[in-house]
Amino acid sequence: MAKSRAGETAREARHEPRRRFGMPLALKMALLTAVLAALIVVVFSVAVQPFVGDAVRDQIRRAAWETAFVAAAAPLDAWSEYFGTPWQGLSPEDLQIQVDRMTKEEREARLRSKDMLATRKWNSERLYRLTLKHGRVEAVEVLMGPPERRHLLCSSYIGISSDLSFRETPGQPALDVAEGSAAEGVLRLGDREMRAVLGTYPILDRDGAPQGEVRVYVNVEGVDDVIGGLAKRLALVALVVVGVGAVLAGLVGVWFMRPVRLLAEDVRTVANGDLSHRTRPHSNDEIGALARSFDELTQQLAAAAEAERETQASRHQMTVAGEVAASLFPARLPTVPGYDAAGHHETSTQLAGEYYDVFEMPGGRRGFLVASASGSGVPAAMVMAMARSFVAALAGREADPGTILREANALLSPDLRRGMYVTVLLAILDPRAHTLTVANAGHAPLLLVRDGKLTAVHSEGIAMGLDKGPVFDSTLKVLRIPLQPGDRAVLYTPGVTRVNGADGSALGEERFAALVRREAVHPAETFTSRMAAIVRKFRGEAPLTDSVTLLTLGRLQDGGTPS
């Protein structure tokens, strides 16, 4: 079952990148570009097509008007019944001079001459040539006379003039340009009908007064087909743009996403646990900056992982050292007839070198020891273990606490590095003589409570390890204290006075001494438990930064009961 689950986990790990990334980003970019290009072209085509159609129709109307304008641009006399055809190589101005010189009789004779027929024929041929020149011009008419009673002078339409008619399309606005106009409608030529545009322009005399007009009929059949063909061409262009855009976007995407792909591979490598992998930037843009930042992050993670391993190893060492240090404390204290004794030790958040012990000595004596090594951690615990071993070994053959500490200092000092030391308070009880012999090597003084009064027993001496012999030996002094019924001696480490309360203030020596004096009326076990509870209440939720070590010895009242 375990192998099966492991196999499934491995398969999921292999397929995880595929599920995570899915479609390549370059392909997504190509498809997105193609879709956006298609949408833009489609929207543009749909939006532009009506405008294109209107522009084409407007252009056709304008062309019909321009054709009428060109046809009507000749001088008025060129359309007259007299001089429809230039002769003798005269210009229109010369022809006008000739007209002005003719008398009424000469003009009437001209009307009846054969040239009149030639003139009309020439005008018709001119209009017909105009029709042939512009393939979509179906017919051109010239009408003379005032607007209310104009008559057809000539036409390019060969059939019967009544067969030509034009009907404007309702709702289609006419194009009014200058004096002319252009309108869209239906043109009938005999039995044929077609969509057409009628362009008109007036024939003006010298004074600008209209004397007639030219009508040009332009066939617009198939314009819608042309516009539709334009839409098809736009669609074809859209397809080409989409295809080219997709290909270019794909190529650009592949080129652009290469640094991203390489960075993703680096991320997967690091995610699989290889924190020694280095991520190298492959571009100088934001992606390159991201790669450099990721490489820095990887190095920081590697350093953090190494620090975590070292911390775990150190924590393990601290745990083992703490267990070893805790094992050195006595499991139970030896009993002394007529006396009660108890000890308490509470370890701080850091491993410290504090210790207490009670050991048996020759002659029924008991040694009460409290010591504190400088520093913290494993070195302090090791130094304390060494000091404890030396003192315990020497106490088995020596009865004087001064001699024990001097010889222990001689053994310990050579092995301590500069700055390391151990403070020791050693008190030897003689239950027969009811005396307590005290030697203090730089430690906090022993506190003695008698009849409700507290006395600090100061015994001179420097810490072990600060000097290898002469100075230590000469400064160490030994005191002998008689113990009366009800007396209580308290040995402690300075850490108990440095406990911080909830307000940040330290317990201090004065408050600690007052607590000792007040609680000394209780038996040893009760005394230590109440003192520990008071210290915890004072500390509150604040962490214990220094270990708390207490050792007490009390002489019972007559009858074996404490005071």
C-alpha cells in the first residue's frame, strides 16, 4: 500500500508542471493577437462599410454633376440655333462678335439655312461622344428656355424622347453643388430600367442668368456589387492580417517567452529542493531583474536552510546538555535528624550553568552547595559539571569548605578559557555541633533568618577560575555559624533576584530578602514551593531569562517540628 501511494505521488509530481502551465504562453499570445486583430478588422469593416458605400454613391453623384458641368461649360452661343457649330476657325469670342454684327434678317436666314441642321446634328454628335467617352453615362440632354417652359434642344438618346424618363428615389437626398445638383433614382430608356444618377447644371448667359440646363444620366447598376466586393476584399484582408499577425505573434512570443521559460525551469528546480541551483538572467529587462531577484532569494533560502539545520543541531545539543545538566541535580535530598532541607530549580529559556546539591561527608556532616557558572549554553553547563565533580570528589575526604574550594579551583582553573568562572557557595553542616561552616567563592551571600530577623552572611572570596591559586587562596575566608532551633539558612543563585515582573522591573535583592524573611516560618518544602509560586506570580507572562535556584536548610524546634 505504501509503495502504491508513493508511485501515485511520483506520477502527480511528474504531471504537476503540465497541469500548472497548460497551453504555452507564446501560443496564448499568438491566439490573443489573432483574435484581437480579427475583431479589429471585423469591427472596422462593419463600421466602415456604410461610410464606404455612402462615399462611393456620393462620388458617383459628384461625377454626374461634374459631367453636366463640363457639358454646360461652353458659351451660350455654342448651344444656340445660330452658331451651334464653329466655322472659319473662329474662337467663341469671335463667334459672338459675328452674332452681334448680324442683322435680324441675316439671323432669320441663318435659321432657314442648311447649316442649322448641321448645327443640331453636331450638337447631338457631341453629346453622343460624351456618352461614349464615359461608359456609365446613358444619356445627355440639353434643355433650353426658362424653367417653367423648357424644351429639349438636343439629346444623345437616339430613340423617341418620350421613352426617356427619370424617377427620383424617395428618401434619397439630392447632392446640391454650386448651381447644379445630383439625385439618385430609376432611369427608363425605352423598355429598359436601371438605377441611375441624374446630374444637372445650368447653361448660363454672360450675365449669369440660366438659359437652360444640361442633364446627364449615369448608370449606377452594380454599385452595390462593387461595395459588396469591397467588403469581401476587406474580409480577405482581415484573414491575411489575422494569419500574419498570429505567425508574427507566435514568433515574437517564442522569442519573448524564452527567458520566462528558462526562469520557470529554474523555479521548478529550486522548488524540487535544489537550493544550490543558480539562476542566471537571460535578458536585461524586467524578466532578467526578476531572475536576479529569484537567484538572490534562492541563496537566502539556502542560507536560511543551513542556519535552520545548524539551529536544529544546536537545539538538539542544547536538549541533550539540558538533560545531562538536569540529571546532575539530586533526585532527593539526604535526611538529617533535627533538620529539614529542600531545593528548587527552574530552568530559564536558555541553558544555564546553575546547580545545587546536598552530599554526605565524613563524620556525618552534610555539604550544601549552590553554584553558578558564567555565560550560558553548553559551555556554561560543561563548566558547571566539571566544578560539581571536583567539589563532590574533594568533599568525600575533606571536611573544611575552604580547603575543598581551594583544591577545586586549582583543578578547574587551568581548563577554563579567559573570562570563564564559577561562583560557589559551600556550607557544611555539623549536625552534632549544630554549626554551619561557610566558604563563599564570589557567590551571593547566605541568608540566615533567626527570630524573624534576616542576616546576610558575607564571606570573602573570589570566583573559581579567575585565578589559578595564590590570589584565590589568600582571599577565600571561612566562617562558622552556630544554628539555633528555628533558624533557617537560604542559599540561592543571583538569577532569582534578576527576574523581571510584568512592569519590566526586577525583583531585586531587597524584595527577595523580605520574601525570605516572611516565608521562613514554613517548613523547607513549603518554603521553596511558596517562594517559587511568588516568583512566578511576580513574573506573570514574561519569559524567564535567568534560572531560579533555591536551597534551604532549617533547624527544627525541640521535638522535631519547624518553627
